[in-house]
Amino acid sequence: MRIIPPSRTLLAATLSTLALAGCTNVYTGPVEVTRFVAEQRSAELGEGAIAIVFPEEMSNKNARATFEAAVAAQLRELGYTIANQPGTAGQTATVRTGREPIQGAGTRRSPVNVGVGGQTGGFGSGVGVGVGINLGGGSDGPRVVTDLAVRILGPAGESLWEGRAQLETSMKSPYTDTGASARTLAAALFRDFPGGNGETVTIDVSDLEGTE
């Protein structure tokens, strides 16, 4: 029988403890999606030209471009043609996105308020992509929630469809990365489009792999 020196045993135990501690700091929740459909106009969805606009200024231009690309990719999959100018398209997709800190592990956010123009926090406004967040506490470490809200409007500005997706992660989660969160949220938001009117569903991020 081989005898391991006490110093090496202690080192192995310490490394094991650190590894376990590191695991608890990686948290990726499911994506929560809420959608509303103007059922009498649903036949107009998924066809024709659509423009993508951001009605609120985003100071983080990289985040804006990343989310725009993610939404555009999903709209193309649905059958839309992306228009470069809003005035040249029959429909318009207005996009709002943001990221906010959550104080304490396990804290639940209030229900999303889609359908009445709910707002999200802005990237680059103190809490956003590339901004360090140190909330402290909690077995899962600091968490943030990233939101993506899209509203599809008809030619007269009428709402045809709208939805909101949110994803809660720890700062060490790979899905906190801007690109990963944008693609994941967009894939979840438009999954099984247009979805049920007023429904809220949760989708595990593993079920979205390969669909972003």
C-alpha cells in the first residue's frame, strides 16, 4: 500500500474543495418566455419584409449589433426578409434588451409585464456587457438577468405579436457572454413561433443548442 505524505493529502483536499466551490459559482437558469399573439392577424406573421429597430438608444454598440444579428437570424428562419430601412418594410420588429443584477442567490424577479410596453434595463448604463458586477453572497455567486423583448408591428403600427425572454445566470456562466445570451434568448423567444397567446413557458438552454 502506497502512503501519501500528509502535505500532499492536504493539497489534494484543498484543490478538491476549491473545485467544488468553483462549480457552485456557475449557474445557468432556464429561459422564461412570455408571448402574446393578435390571433386575428396571425396569418400575416412570418412572411414579407420586416425591419428591425431599437426604439431606445443603447450606448453599448457591440451589444446592440449582437442582439440585432441574433433576432435577424431567427426572423429569417421564420420566412421574413430583413429590410435595411423601416419605411421599406410592411412590418417592423422593435427590440429592447438589457441586463440587470439580482441581489442574492435564489432571488426571484417580478413577473414580466409583456403586452403593456414593459421596459428592460439598458446595456452600458452601469450594468451591462463588459461591466464587472460584484454583489457578493449566495451559494451560486453573483447573478444577472438578461432580457430580450421583441414586438412585431403591422404597416399601421398595430401590434401583431410580442414576446419577452429572460435568462438568469451567474457571472461565470458561459451564457453570460453577450453573443451566447443573445443567440439563446432569440432562439427561445421565437421557438414554436408564434406560440400561444398569453402563455409563459420555460426552456432549458440545452434544448436550444443547435437552434441559435
